[in-house]
Amino acid sequence: MANYAWSPYVAGALLVIFSIWELADKRIWEEWINLIIGAWVFISPWVLGFSHTVNAAWIMFVFGAITFVITLWSIGNAGKLTQHTNMVTTQTP
């Protein structure tokens, strides 16, 4: 196994752990961790020096970009959901 091969395994495991944790806990900081992991996955081919390995690098670029965009979308929706929930609970019948 190459010296950079650990990165996708660790990133994938962390994404699964924090995503499941977020489902149970519903706090926004788990989403920010996922955003950081997505950014790491995207830049890891350059940082770890395997950008010359085309297939591995492209998989990391695409996976990192998708993770980053979906997490940004989720963070944006979490804010809207919180505002909507606050509006519903503060209104009196």
C-alpha cells in the first residue's frame, strides 16, 4: 500500500462516524467537521504528493468536492430549519 493510501480510508471512516453522530445529536459542529474533511479529501492529492497518480487523484477531487458541496448545502438548510422551528415554537395560537 502506498504512503497516501491511508487518507481515503481515514476520511471515509470519519465521514461515516460524524454523519451518524450528527443524525443522533443534531448539532451543527458535526457538519463543520464533515466540511473540513471534504476540503481535506479535495486537497490531499497535492498535500500528500500523489497528484501525479491520475485515477487516485481524480477520485479524491470528485469525492472531496461532492462532500464539500453537500455539506455546505446541509449547513445552509440546518440554519433555515432552525429558523423555521423557532418561528413555529414561538408563535402562540
